[in-house]
Amino acid sequence: MPKGGAPLVTGVSPKEGPPGTRITIRGENLGKDPKDLIDLYICGVNCVLTAEWKSSSKIIARTGPGKGKGDIIVKTNSGGVGSCTVGFKGYFVQIGPLQDSAIWIDESQTVNVRRLHTQLPLFSKDDDDPLGISDEGIQITVQDTDAPASTETITYQDSAKYKEDELLELFPEASGNLSLENFSPAWYLLENHHSTSFDDLKAGLAYMKRRATQRSEGPIAFVKSNLSSTLDCLESLDAMYQQFCIDDLRGDAVSSYAVLLMQAKSCADGLFQEVLGRKDKADSTRNALSVLQRFKFLFYLPLNIDRNIKKGDYSLVINDYVRARSLFADTQVQVFKRVYNDVESRINTFRDMLHTKLLELPTPLEEQKKLIRYLISLGCEGDPAWECLVNQQKWLIGILTKCKDDHIQEEANSLADGDSGNIAKSPLAVPQGKVRDTNSSVKSTSDQTGWKSGTPQKILFVEELTNLMLDNIPDFWKLGQAYFSGSLFVNTKETSDKQYKVDTSKHSKFKQMVTDLISLFSNLVRAAFLPESLENIPKEIRDTYGKWPAPCSDIPGGWLPSSVRHVRFCVNSLSFLDLPGDSPILIQDLALDIRTNCMFTLLKQAIADVKQLHTKETWVVDTDDESGGTTQLPALFENIVNETIHHLHEVVVQNKSGEPEIFAQRTIQKDATALCTQLLQAFSPCLHKLAFDPPEISTKKFKGGKKVISPEDTTAPILEDKIPLLDKRLIIMLSNCNHTMVRVIPRLVENLNKHGYVEMEKALRTDSEENTNISNIQKADLKEGYQAAKDTYVDLDDSLFEAYVEEKSNPIVGAIEQNMYRGGFEWKICKKPTGVRNYVKEMIMKMIEVHAEVFAVSPVFVTRVTQKVIEAVSEELTRLIQCVTEHGPYSPIQARLELLALQETVNVYLTPHARSCYKDALNDLPVLKPEHKKLQEELLNKFKSQMKFQLMCFYGDSVMRTSSVA
């Protein structure tokens, strides 16, 4: 009776396979030990002989010749016959008679004996398909609608197959038999796969290629893939042999078995001799092809090198060469030697090509680095990186020198052709030209041919020169840095053998090379714009920097800002490279000198422009200004100064990062202060010249001076412009001077302060006492300069005012005495007064005329001018009254009446001096009697009544007088 539980199989792996498949069985109560296991049925075949008991839950066994899906039943002494919850599916593998197999094959089912004696094909339709495609019929699953759980599968076989007669008609001398020489693939496909889709056929082709690859690997690969089965067979044979030796005491059985095996082998060799011979031949051919295939890299390498060089794939060429060198450099095989020597010859040519290409300039930086690394990887002799640096420096010197020579020649040609470049020398129109911005791009605001043709050659020269520096110096410096940092060297066995190491002794040489380039650039610019700064250099060396045909003074000041922009941008860009040695000092000094030269030149040009403003005077007075009427000259003067300050601030004064302060040097401070003072003073001589010595006007204009016309145009009415008389010019220039002194100069000083020309202590303020002292000194200098400019206009104002007062008062004063004694008048025989005499009224009318003239131009001068004229008249009347030696009975009345009438008329404008004059004159006259006083008052009232309209002009502007005095 069983003493334990019944065996139960719950798992198997794998679940299907051909006979001899090694499977692992898992479950419960599979036996207590190997002796407890009695039977093991797999698909009805007892496989207990191959079973290996591992534990009560695990058994390993090989399947027998069972076919189809069946149960796995375990029988033990302790548990009896068991059961299973899983099954195993067995199937027979159909292989050809020459096909290798790692499992036992029942050959009775593989080869049909009947076919061996007939012309039937050795492989039936049940055999494996070479394409690995199932040729089953179409299966359709039908589900009953009344019983959804019930389904039925119906298989429809394709009845539209080609008959053998039809195939013979299509292929008369062919066959669909795979084993015949006249096998036709088309016949086979039409016969077996005429309804197979194209995608399935492609999948079958891929399956055949895989099978062919597996067969081509040979017996070794087959043994490797089935090593366990092979070892099992060898162990079984050895065990069988040992058992035979034990059972056969005499040894005859083993010998007879050996004889039988040898006979079987001879028979097999006879049967398969031709097949095995062909197989050996195929194996030898395959081995030869395998050797060729293995070393095809070397044989194809020369062709691949040429092809990759043409494509520009240099890295692939170098990788292939390094690989070939490591494999075949020391080979003794003649064929390999010959091919490798051909490879070396091509690499030598390739190396020379790379070296030549490296020395061709210009070349991008990254491309140069690649070429250097390629040459180092190829084992180039020498130091290609250093050769590249030396060659690039010589090339840079050449292109900088050529740039200078080309532009000098262009300037010489222009001068020879008489084209001096008639460019306006006004700083108010500064060309922008081409200016690089911080994104290392060049922005062109005017690339037209016309702009280029009118640009001075020195401006074009500095533009091209700075572009060359910016395009090449950074790459040159970065290449040198990469060289000395070792990033250009490739860490390979070849480079270590060649001893490619950084030569630190060349570091100082490279620094000197960079300094020489910067020095050349600086001196070329100085030779063009600041030749006087090269006076300390020997003449033979100075001449190498170029002798420009035209002097620097011929460069219009308006073009200098363009050169300063290019130089400053170049210097600022190069400053970020951390250049060695004296290079930063050289370029910073160059930028500072160029800025200073531009500032001084523009200021001098502005001074010259201001001095020429007298030629633009139109004598048209604009009375809209509250301070009085002015012409266009003060506005032109202010515009010139402001435009100059604006351009200088943008181009010169405003500092960029890393630049020195332009006013930090004492000499520049003093010169700038002096030029600013001269600029503010330059307008004074212009006004003086227009007042006293105006230029002749020869231009014809329309009446009113609004439009200039050509002299040939005779259809329009033309009127000659005439320069105003002296008195008119004096009052107009006096108004211009006053407006300039009161309004323009303060605004200009404020603008200068705003742009840093005065309050430099804010820009220079540091903890250093020295800078503070410099700032205070500069502020004092500038303050003194501006005060000097103000004093200039004060002096001009006094001069113009005195001249105008003299011009207007002399006629009035000169006529007083003559008109007073007109008609033989004598004071001692003076008749009884009937009113104020006419000479007093004439004086009043002339003063009204002066009043009106001044008021029409500049009302602010009315009081100032009128007071001076009245003072002159008062002095003259006092003198004339005091000169009277004898009075008649009525002369005191007449004299007092005229003095009081004039005093009452101009009472608003009387100064203390004028009052004193009238007082002195009245005191010198005899005292009037009471009746005479009454007559005097009556006549004085009569005068005021008659002259009421005329007297209004002296009383109507009292407010103006008061504001003017204030």
C-alpha cells in the first residue's frame, strides 16, 4: 500500500519539443529518492531510463518518440500512480538525410523507402518547407448566434492549384523537385505557394538566409550549440563500452562490434564519398574565402583611403590607417607587405596634402585645429602646430602691410587725378560707415558705391585694418593658447612615441609674435592719423609704416568719429583676449591718442566753423524771443557747439569698459579746457566783424530773402540785398551778443557740464587724493575758461553799446547848440515866452526815433540806450545854459521852461547823473518872480497837452524799464 501522497505534476519546461528534448518536471510527491521513482510516462512513452531525480518536487528527463499532446504521469512506490495539471506536446522533426541533428531521429519516418526506388521526390508535402511558411488552408471560425458559447472552425482547402501538366507547359525542361539538378524555383513557388502573399515570401527568403548562415558556420558551431547533447552521447557510448568490456570476458564481442562498425563506416564512406568530397572542397573554398573576408579591410584600404579623402572624411582615413598600422606594420606576409606599403605611400601623399592645406590661409580656427590633430595622428615630422603659428604670423604681417600699401596707392591715384574728395568739413554730419557691434558682426549703414567713392582713403584704411585684426588676431591667439595648453595633441601610442610635447621655450617667442602684430597695427594707424607720434622711431623703420601722400589735416573732421569707432571697437574686442606683454598698453594708448586727436580736431573744426558764421548772416531779425530780436547766428552757433559736444560724447568722451578716462591726464585737461574756451569765444569776433566790418553780399534772392535763385533766371523779380547801416548793424549785433551772453552761453555751459566737461570730479572720484586734486584743478581751469568766455562777450557788449550810443547821440547833441540859437536868438534880448521852442521838440522826436529803433529790435535795450542818450543831451544842455553870460528879463523863464519840459518828458529814464545835470542848470538860472512862475506853469501845461501823443512812448514802457533795471 502507498504510504505517501499521490504524485502531482504542476509544471513542465519546455512545454513542447521533438523526441530527446530535455525537460524539467516540477510538482509534488515526485518520490522520496531515485529508487522510489518507478515509471515516468511522457505522451504515453515511458522515459524513466532518462530521468534524473533531483528532489521530491523536481525531475529532469528526456522525451521519447511520442507525438502529439499528452500527459506527464509519475509513478512511485510511496505514492503510486500520479496525475498532472499540465501536458507536453511532442512532434517529429522532418530533416533531410544529410542534415545534422542533435537528437535521435527515426529515419523510417524521415525518408520514404518507396521514393528511393522511384522518381518521386525525396521530400513529400509533409516535409519542412524551405521557406518556413505554413501551407495550411484558410480557417474560418463560425459562431452560432443561438448559442454564443458554441463555435465551429471550418478549414477550406485551396482547390485552385496548378496541375503538373500545366506546370510542364510553363517549364518544359524544369522540375519542382528540390533534389534534382533541373530544379526551378518558379515551379516550386507556383506549385506550393501560388496563393502566398508577397510579404510572406519576403519573410521566407529571410528565413532561408538565416538557415544558410547557420549551415555555413560548420560542424564546430553546430557542436557548440548542442554541446550538452554531444557530451551526453559521448558519456553514453563510454558507459556502453565499459559495460561491454565487463560483460564480454573473452573480448570477442567488442572486437566483432568494432569490425561491424568499421564495415559500416566503409559502407557509409562509399555511399557518401562523392558528397563528402564535394563538402571538403566546399569547406576548403569556404576557408579561403573566410581568410579573404577576414582581411578584406587591408585589401580594400587603399581604395577606401582615396574615396574618403575625396569625400573629406579625414578622420575615417586616419582611424583606418591607425588600425592597419597596428595590425600589419610588422607583418612578414609578402601579400600583406605589398598592400601595406601601398597604404603607406598613399598616407604620405595625404600627409603632404594636409600640411599644405594647413599652411593655406585664411582658414577657420576649428579647421586648423582639426588639420593639426590629423597631422599629429599621422605621425608628422616636426611640430605642425608651431609651423602653423609662425606661418600665420607672417601671413598677418603681409595682409596688414598690403592693406596699407593698397590704400596709400589709392590716395596717390586720387591726388594725381585731382580728386581731393570735396567732402564737407562740418562736424554736423558725421558719417557712420561700417561699425561692428558686440555680436562680432559687421553692420553696414551705407555700403553704396557713392558713399565709398566719397570716403577718404585713411578712413577706408582704418576700417579694413580693424576688420582684418578682428577677423584674425583672436583666432591666432586662441590657436596659440590651445597649443601651449596641450589640447591640440592627441593622446595615442603614436604621439607618445613621437614625443609630441608642449615646448615651453616657445611661449616667450609666441608672446613676442603677438606683441609684434599689435605693435604693427598700432603704428600703421598712427602713421595714417598721428604721424607725429612716431617721431622717436628711426626713419628707416618709420618709413615701413607708410608715407601717406596727403597730410592728416586734409581729413575732414566729420570723418574722424568713424575712425575712432572702428579703433575703439577693435581695441575693446582685443582687450577681452588677455593679450600678453605690452600689447594691452599699446592698444589702449592707441585708442586714447585717437580719441584725443578726434576731440581736438573736432573742437578746432567747430571753432573754424563758428568763425565763418559771419558769411551766413541774412540780417533778418526774429523778434519772437522774449529777450529781444536776434538773427539766425546765435542759433547756428549753439547748434554747432551742441552737435560737436554730442558727437564727442558719443565717440570720444564716453568711456567703455576697461578704457582709461580721457580727462585723467593733465595735459589733455588743459588742452580741452583751452579749446572749449576758444569755441565759446569764437562767436564774439564774428559779431564784432558783422557790426563794424561786414562782408559784402553778392547773392541775389527773392524779395524778402526767402529763396535763392540762379543768376540766369531773369523771369523772377530780383532785389539786391543791402547791408544795414552802421547803427542798425550795431543794435542787431548788440541784441545777438546779449542773447548769446544771457541765454546761449549758460545753456552751452550746462550742456558741457552734463557731458562731463566741467563736473569731472564725479567721473574721476576715487579714494585717491591725487585724483581728487586733479578733479579740483580741472574744475578750476574750466571755470576760469568759461569766465573768460563770458568776459569776452561782456567786453563785446560794452564795445557795441558804446558805439551804438555814440552813433545815435552824437547827431542829437551836435544839433542842440545850432538849433538853440537858430534865427539869431539871444538870451539877453529874449522876448516873452509863448511856449517851448522847436529845437526841444526836435530833440524829443529824435530820441523817440532812437527809442522806436531799439524797441523794434530788442526792447530790453530801450532803457539802457535811452538813458545814455538822455545823459548826453542833459550834459550838453547844462553846458549851454552855464555858458550864458547875460540874461534878459524873460530868458530865465524860457530857459527854465525848456529844461523842465525836457526833464518832465524823459523823467522815467533820468539817471542820477542826468538829474544832477538838470539841477545844476536850473541852479545857474536867476530866480523867477511869482508872476513868471505862473506863466512858466501855464506854458509847461500847454506843452504837455500839445505833446501828449509823443510823450506816451516815454511813459508806456515803464514796466519794461523796471524789469530791465532789475
